[in-house]
Amino acid sequence: MAGYDHQTIERKWQAYWDGHHTFRAPNPGDADFDGTRPKLYVLDMFPYPSGEGLHVGHPVGYIGSDIFARFQRMRGYNVLHPMGFDAFGLPAEQYAVETGIHPRVTTERNVANFQRQLKAFGLSYDWTRTFATIDPDYYRWTQWIFLRLFESWFDPDERRARPIAVLIGDLEEGRRHADGAPWASLDAAARRRFLDGKRLAYLDEVMVNWCPALGTVLANEEVTRDGRSDRGDHPVYRRPLRQWMLRITEYADRLLQDLDLLEWPESVKVMQRNWIGRSDGAVIRFPVAGSDASIEVFTTRPDTVFGATYMVLAPEHPLGDALAREAWPEATNPSWTGGNPDPMRALSAYRAAAARKSEVERQAESKEKTGVFTGTFCVNPVNGEHIPVFVADYVLMGYGTGAIMAVPGQDERDWEFAEQFDLPIVRTVEPLAGFSGKAYLGEGAAINSGFLDGLDVASAKRKIIEWLVANACGEATVSYKLRDWLFSRQRYWGEPIPILHGPDGELRALTDAELPLLLPEIDDYRPAASDDENADPVPALARVDESWRHVEIGGVRYERELNTMPQWAGSCWYYLRFADPANPDALVGTEAERYWMGEHGVDLYVGGVEHAVLHLLYARFWHKVLFDLGHVSTPEPFGRLFNQGYILADAYQDSRGVYVPAEKVEERDGAFWFDGEPVERSHGKMGKSLKNSVSPDDFFAEYGMDTLRLYEMFMGPLDTSKPWTTRDIVGIVRFLQRLWRSLIDPETDLALVSDEPAVPELRRLLHRTIKAVTEDMAALRFNTAVARFFELNNALVGVDRVPREVAEAFVLMLAPMAPHVAEELWERLGHQPSIAYVPWPEYDPELAREETVTMVVQVNGKVRDRIEVSPEIGESEARSLALASERVQVYLSGEPDKVIVRAPTLVNVVVR
RNA sequence: GCGGGUGUAGCCGAAUUGGCAUAGGCGCCGGACUUAGGAUCCGGUGGGCGCAAGCCCGAUGUGGGUUCGAGUCCCACCGCCCGCACCA
């Protein structure tokens, strides 16, 4: 007599699944593995378990992928559906700094809480495969991959990574030379330097955002607009530092091209293409007047070189100092000097000012161009003209060669600068008629360009490149926005980098047998902070015991690398480990990798669009390296990507603009009140910051997780953001209660179904529903699938006893979305649990088809009549039926001008 | 500024190839059963006329176009969301 008791049912079935390992997916080689079934790898982007836990907005994607996984299990797939935790990284460490509790302790606590919450959502993960990135058994292999990067180089001929031993062999046997020098002619140090410069993981001096107060370098995203640290508001300085880098740029073209292999949202592909930023152009060398030096520029418009009227170097360009003259040339325009007595001082003042600004800041104040003259001129190689060289911060050191030829006639930025500094402007492309703007970027014939005159842009490019090559002052080239990946962090809570530093800068990798290199214990997690902007960064691991930091091998004293890996490292390859999580001998066994990753890699990867670039690009890069080295069998890790939308919710702010807890706000007379005060309603992503979260624990108590799953899927398409509306939940509650009442006898609490066949009308509806739901599920259109459930359910309302054939098919269809209640009903219908692997109901196409079709009869496109016809009706019959209709006759005076027949659905009678 | 997406009822949203616009849910209105209902059930829900059967009209951000026929295709514009932003 209890009715539908969601709490009891959900606890019961979650315990059952847990106890029976219902969702354990056997691996090839396991006794219960069935190799005749096709595989399907359904993966969620794994979470970083924060201290706050989950709210009901978090699991939308998890629920969607779970439904798909459950659906495909019932359709006969071996489904791999794992979950784990990304647990290294700043938040845990920051918390440790504040509380003194070891990050491992808080992280493990958070992981346990997340796992409890995820299980409460009824997600069908194979928990026997779970792990966290902080497990030494896992990060051992993260370090192992790093060593493969360190011990590999990119062979430009084969366009792939190969072991560095191959390169050494080639060098020793003379098949290759080291930058032109025979290998035998180099001493040991030179050979080492050459090889270290070829590795995919290498050390290099790069510009970083250094925050002495926090004692670490910061990612660009961690630096505010005005060049301060996001956390703590401390000053951030740009300075060069020697850091570990990963040579992702070698893979730029393959990362770009292979996007075409992927079934990903177009927006994500576009973001990756933009991030990689390939542009085809040319380098051109401009000789410095009165010197042997030359300035190399990159341009996408070599055809406009006749219009280059000045040059610009980025402030950090190494040639700047060498070029600055001791005195201003005669008659130098006063606006070019920045008010300085000589170019040297002008340059150093300008560079100092630029260095103080962050990259973000430099780009933010783009209203007015700034710069100074170096006092030096270059010679335009095509026409011999002397053109002045400036240093200006609108040119970035990080792109191209860090220097440009300025062509104001065809470049808006250059035009602006030219106006500002009174420089000549020469058009070299004839603007199309009617053009009235400044710089002209369009198509047109070359003018003022000597031997290029009259050519269109593309032809002019081809011709000038030929000329540049012939005259040895340039060639075609490709430039990318993508930079190599800065891989060092000075933080504690990350994977130690398994490298030893020997005397004279020798780098020595740990052997595979020495892995994992455990993260040593430490008393004080705080990064070494300083008020001195010139203080050198001190990694947290520098405070570890001397006995760890120094290693002696063969009488040589080595020092351990003290930087750790960035948070991205662990998430770069976790999908591979899930295929074979306990393998002690390899990151993933060959057979397991071939089976689960076969063909398209992960078959469905669900996660937020916020990882569109970094995580997905880094993971693709590592995967390609592993592919090149033969450790994985597919060129891409994630064949299909799906971005779920966010759950939005109303948020409320008081008169000070402070967010107040949304669940305590009351609505009266169209206004909103909190604690007696009026508050303003707004709208945003559900979360802690807007104080509009809904707790899953509360939701479970009141409605249950089946209701949550159905509700979140019914709200709208999975890939759009949708507002949470508490009021709407009752629709789902009614649905489940109605279904329960239809199938369960309130007297006995047992299922009460009829073994009589369903009446034809109901049977037809059932088969139409199965057809529609099957298609919706396969296409992740869960919102319309739920609508179909409602329709079928509504049809059962008047039925005295629901026929078993309908009841069972309905429960089976419901199982992926509302698994707990489906298991319960399935059991009460007299079956052994579990429903999870019971075959998905089939539909009879005959029955799924409509028995009669409503044929619409239009006159001039307006509906005038509807006639019930057989779906098999022929064209001529449909035509005569339509013309015979009285309602059509009214509009006809004689013969219609035209009759369009689309049997059996539509006839359109045209009368002029 | 550039790129991607999006705009349908009071609200969330449906709509194979261009072919009955608005499925389903919420809300709202009316009714039934009830001591009661915020439970449950039934009916209605773009506008106008009509007691009713029914009839007429309008509508997919705006304005054009193609077509027998446009939410869907094309052009221009407007709003909103997201990404990138001096990338030479």
C-alpha cells in the first residue's frame, strides 16, 4: 500500500548493482568476456573533486552518457563506461596551504564524497576500473609517458615521433648531420646539446608570468587584465625562465588535419583550428642599411612588399639593442623619439615600460599605437628604398619572427601607426570601385609594384615568392599561433618530473624501473614567496630533504628536477588506462587497447565545452606521440565528442549586489523578497558563486533520482543550456506515479497486468513508441523520448489492466532513463534482476506504421480539408479524392491551374 | 572588429528530404471525486464570431526573395549566447 516509494527503491537497487558488480565490463581474456559483441566506449570527462561536492547541475552530461551506455548494453554492446578523478592541481594545494592539511588527505576525502554522490545518481559506471591521477600506480605511467617524450624526437621527413636512439644511429652512421656538422666532429657536450634540442620534452628559456608573492609562474588565465594575480591580487612580472617545454608545435599540422577525421561539434573544431592558427605566407629578409645584418619578417602578404614603408620589431626582439644607434639621424621627426635624447635611451625606456605590462594589458589598451624609432634604416629588397625601423608593442615577439614589414596601404594596424607617426602610405592593391576606407584588404590588381603590377593577389604572391627565392632574400613559409607547451610548475601537488640534472647541464632520465618517482613528503606546501621581483623562483620540492634531492650514480652527483607537471598531464591519457587499469607492465595492454579503443577510439566522449582547446588539444597531442611510438593503435583518442549544456538557474541579489541564497527567496506580487528585503532576480549557471545550487541530497529526499534523471533529460536538448524550473518537476512526478498506478495493484502491491493481447490501437501506439524512442535514444534526443513516454503513459490511463506486452516493453524502454523504478517494476512483473542486460524491445515496422494517414488538401497552400486515406494511396487516387472534396470545390471554378500531389500526405490545388 | 551558434505559445520546448506549425510538459481556466486538497482524474487553453456543430482571420525576431508550398533554402538587418581578439 506504500505506493511509489522512490527512496526505498533507489537505495535497494543501488545496493544491488554495487553488490553484484552489475556494470563490470569484462576485458578480453576474462572468463566472462564475450568477443562476439561489438564494443562501445562511452566516457565522461573526469571531474576534479572539489570540496563543495556536486549540485544537480553537474551531472547532466553524466546522466546523458549513462542513458546512452545503458541503452547500448541492452542493444547488445560490450560497453566500457568508467569514471575516475583528476586530483592533482592547485585547488587542493591551495586548501592545504590555508589549513595545513595534506592535500592527499583532503583530496581523498573529496574523491570519496564524489563517488558517493555519483553512485546516488544511479550512474552505471564500472567502478572496478576507477582510479585517481594521484595514485602512484597511475602517475607512474604519466611519468613513463614523459620519459617517452624526453626520449623521442620529431622526424621531419616522416612527420612523426621516433625514438631518439634512431636519430643517434642515423648521426653515427652519417645518414644525418647535426645542423650541418658531421657527428664525429662534435665533442660529447656538443652532441648532448644537439640531442637535447631535438627532444619532444626539452628545457628552454621562455617568457613566463612570474608572481614572486605567490612564488610560482602563472598561466595566462590566472593573470588579471591589469597584470596582477587572480588569486591575492599580487603583481605579476614577465620574465624569461628556464622551463620544461613539450614540442606540440611539431604536431600542429597533424592536429589540424586530423580534425577532419572526428565527429565533433563544429564550434570545437573551429576553436582548435583558431588556436593552432596556421597561416601561409613568406619570410622576407630586409638588409639593415650600412650593416651586414638583416631583419627577417613573416608576412601573409608578400605581394604587398612594394608598399612596405617602415619596419617594426617587437620590444623583446633580440636585434633591438644591436640596431639602436647612438644618436638620432638628422631631421628625425620629434614624435619618433618619445622625447628621448638618443635611440638607446628611447629603446630601453620603451622596453622597460612594455615589460611591465602583461600580454593581456598590452592588448587591452589597443586604442592608440605606441613605439619608438631605432635610428636605423633597412633596405626594401624589391625597390632599394630605405625605410625606418621602429620598435612597437603592437608587434608580438611570440608570433612569426617577432618583426614585420609594415604595409599601411593594406593593413589597418600599420595604417593607424603610419598616421600616428607621419609615415608614408603607398597602396599596392587597386581598391575596387566604391571603396572609401583606409587600409584596403580586399582583392584587386597590384599597383605601384614594379613587375607585379596588374596581377591579382594570388598570382602576385606566387610571383613575388619566386623572385624572393631567386634573389635569396626570402621564401614561402607557414606560421602557427600554437606555441610549445610550458610544462613546468613550481608547485608541490603534481607529478614529479623524472629527470636528474648532472654536471655541465647533463640531463639524465630515470629508468622505467625507477618509476614511479614518488612525490616526497613535505611539511610546508607553500611555494617560496618573495617581495623581490628579481628573486628566482624556488619550487616547493626544493625544500625536500637533501637525501631525496641529490642522487649519486657511478660517482657522479645528480640533482633531481624540482618542478612538477601541470594539472593537464594526468588527464591527457586517463581514457587509455581505463581500458586496462591494473596492468602492472604497461600503461595499457595491447589487447585491451585494440579492443576498447578500436576504430574510432572513445566512441562517445561527453563533457563541457570549456575543455574545447586545452585538454582536448593536449590529449590529442600525447595520443599522437603514443601512436607514433606504437603504443596505441588509433591516430585520434576521441572519435566522437559531445558538449552538454549547462543548467542555469535564477539567482537573486540584494540592494548591495550580493547574491542571497536562492532557495530562501520568496515571490510576492511579482517581486522577490529575501529576509524581508526586496531582491533583484537574474539568471546564470547554477553554482556556488550565484548561491543558486540545488543539492542532490535534498532532491533525492523529496523526489528521487529517477525523477531527476527524467527531468534533466526532458528539459530540452542535451547540448543546450537550460533553466532549472522547480515548478516543472511535478510533471515528471505525475508521470512516474501514473505509471506505477497503472502497473501495480494498490491492494496487493504486486504487479497487475493482463495476459490478453493489447487491443490493436494500443499495440500500434506501443510499436510507434518503440520505434521513436529507439531512434531518439540512439541520437541522444532524450527530451523527445521522454515526451513519447508521456504519450504512451497517457494512453494507459483508461486501461483496466495493462497488457503484459505493453507493460514489459514500456519498462524496458524506461530502464536507461529511470533505472531504479524500472528494475523494481521488472522484478514485480515476475523477472529476475537485473534489467540492465535484457534485450531492448523490437518493433514491428508493419505495426509502427500508421494505419491511415490524414491527407491534407490545400488550395493555394492553405489547408482546406483533411481526408483519412490509406498510406498506400496512389497519386491519381489522391488527386481525384482531393478534387472531389466539397471544401475544395468551393474554391474551384472550372479546372485548377495545377495540382501538386504528394501522396499520401498532401495535395495542393493551385487556382490563379 | 572577426568567427561560431541561436531567436517558435504566458514559460521550457516538438517539427525526416521544403509539405497539417506549435508534439510533450509546466502554468492557467473549467469540471469530477472529496471534510479538504497544492493528491488524483476529465475537459479546455493564438485571436474573433457563435448556445453549438462550425466559420473567419493571424502568427515561427524584422524586411525582402525563390517556390504550388518556407520555421526549414537565399539576401539584408536586429536581439541574445559563446569563442577569439593588434596573430602581420
